[in-house]
Amino acid sequence: MSVFSAVKEGAPIEVFALTKAYQDDSYENKVNLSVGAYRTEKGVPWVLPVVWHAEKVLVADETLNKEYLPVLGLEKFSAAATKMLLGDDSQAILENRAFGIQTLSGTGSLRVAAEFLARQLGYRTYYVSVPTWENHNLVFKNGGFLEGKTYRYWDANRRGLDIEGMLDDLRSAPENAVIILHSCAHNPTGCDPTQEQWKLIADVMEDRKLFPILDCAYQGFASGDLDKDAWAVRYFASRGFEFLCCQSFAKNFGLYNERIGNLTCVVKNPDVVKNVKSQLTLIVRGMYSNPPSHGARIVAYVLTDSQLFEEWKGCIRIMASRVIEMRKSLREALEKLGTPGTWEHITSQIGMFSYTGLNEQQSLHMTNNYHIYMLKSGRINMCGLNPNNIDYVAKAIYETVT
Ligand code: PMP
């Protein structure tokens, strides 16, 4: 008998199970709205032209080699990523109170952050929004947190943010609880706080001594503008908070499988930076020793070359405007059909994802009867829509809810 026979099968991961089911489905008009990645109008993945350009230059550069990067990654990359997040005129950077370390995409950044907070600061409790990106829980539990709690976020009736519920829940959180906030383009609802609401959130966090982790997986992808999408992070910095921010370059650079991310730390006093970095070094050393270089080199090159930087911003605008276009078209198609309910939320939400308001049963009905793959929470990826399938999807929603 195998020593492994005691191992029980783990729960499937919904988004990957759906992608597999989609691939195995032979139906001609099948649609995948579950995947968390950009798709072009033709429904295919997109390698950003600016990434190709950077890669060609890097491949031809004979001074580069395959030596290990430092444990905390390529410094040129993390300095540029931190600046892109906090802004060119960031006080925290100017005062040496902010720095970044290269991580394995956004997930790796969250994991390093969790381990650091649990081990070094002894933090025990984290809070996530209801709903949230489901991996937050696994990452924080595995990262050493003992207790996961939730704060209210999505109001299903209003199909918008439940700000009163959120503030109430934050008010009753214990001191030093870690609050995971989505800095823009909330996944899965596509619904962000307004600037006024962010101010109220910050007031409560300051008052209750809660620790912010800003999860920044979609900078540029929400509005098409890097600065606008960083507003909440910069606001927390301007208020004098100490916080961690987990950046991902998967979506805005289309570098999903390169696993390139940055963990930005903003602290009050530059004197603590050296020690904090040394502990982060030990965490990374004991976890994966050092990160890969390819994605870091691409991002560093693009962010520090003014021409490529402009080209990249153009790519972001293309992606963000396609999403906005699809939102408009879906809403129009649903309203034209006279689909029961209101569909204004489809265009008021931002980012890649939309919480349609379809319940679990309806979402399963879409998959089982129309071969339209979407999460059972009703979340769809707007990039899975294109001019060829939008009418089909709208009609399926219409038939499902009537
Ligand atoms: N946070 C959120 C909210 C996300 O949606 C994602 C991507 N799905 C991530 C973090 C991290 O993704 P990655 O590790 O691919 O950068």
C-alpha cells in the first residue's frame, strides 16, 4: 500500500476546470467567458507588439547571460515598477521610504507579503471582500495567517458597492487586521469605490489601525490610464499609511506565463528599510531562492525607454477600450431584446470582469444549455466577447433570465 493512499483528492479550481471543459467541448459556437486573460476581437490571445520589440532587442543583446538574479530580483525592474505605481513625484520614493522587490507575478507578491506579515509582524487575521478573487484565501492561509474574515462589498440588489456594509465591517475588525483591498478593477465585480468612498475607507482604516494590502493586478487595464488606476494606492501613500502593494504585470503587459510582479513596500521611516529587505530576502530565499529574469527584463526595458513606454501605453489603451466597447455592445444587445432587469451595471463596471447578476443556477444553465462557460458566481470576462459572439451571448442571457 502506498504511503500516498491517505491523500484525498483536493477540490478542483473552478476557472481551470471550466477552461478544460471548454476545450473538450466540440460545439461550434461555444464561448469561453471564464478565463482571466485578454482576448482580441478574433477571440485569440495577444502578445503586445511592444513586448515583441523588447524581446527582439533582449535576445540580440550578447552582454546578457543566464546567471542567477539577486534574491530580490532585478533592481532596475523593481525601481521602475515602484515608480509607475507611486508616481514620478512620489514623496515616499523621494524620501527613501518606498521600495519594491521582484516577485512571481501578483500571486507571488501576495504570498511573500502574507509570509512577511505573519512571521515578522505576527499578524493573524486577514479580511477579504465578499466576493473576492478566490485565491486570496489560499495564499493567505498558506502564507501563515490563522484566520480569514470577510467584509461586505457587493450589494446584489443595487448591483453596486455596499459601502455602508463595508465600513461597518471594517469598523468592527480587530487592530492590526490585514485588509486586502483591490486598488482598481475589482475582481470579480468590476465595481470600485469612488474617490470619496476611498477616503471614508482610509478614515476607518486609520482610526481602527488596520493594515492595508493593496492588490494591484490591473493598473492601466481599468481606465486605460496608468495614473488614474493608481489613484487609490497614491492616496494611501499621501495619507501617510504604511502598506504593501502587490503588482502584477500579467494583464497590463500580457505577460501571464512569465510570472512577473512587484511587491512595493511603503514605510514611515527610511531607517527600517534595510531590516525589512533583509527579512524579505530570507523569505524568498527559503521559498524559491530567486526569481526568473525574462519578464523583468522586458518590463524594465519598456518602462525606462520613453519610446517603448509610449508604445506600451498605446497597447493598454487598445485593451481597455475594447473592453469598454464590449460592455456597451452587450448592454445594448440585452436592452434591445427587452431582457428583464436593469443592465446599466454592465457599463458602469470597469476592468476585465463583470458581475452579470446571474445567479448560480442561471450561470450553470448558460454553460449547460448554451456552451457559454462562465463562473457560477455570474462573473464573465468581457474580453471573451467579440462582435461574432455577442448576439449569441445576449440571447442566451435573455432566454436564461426570462
Ligand atoms: N489579484 C487579483 C485580484 C487577480 O485577479 C489576479 C489575477 N487573476 C492576481 C492577483 C494575480 O495574478 P497573477 O499571479 O497572474 O499576476
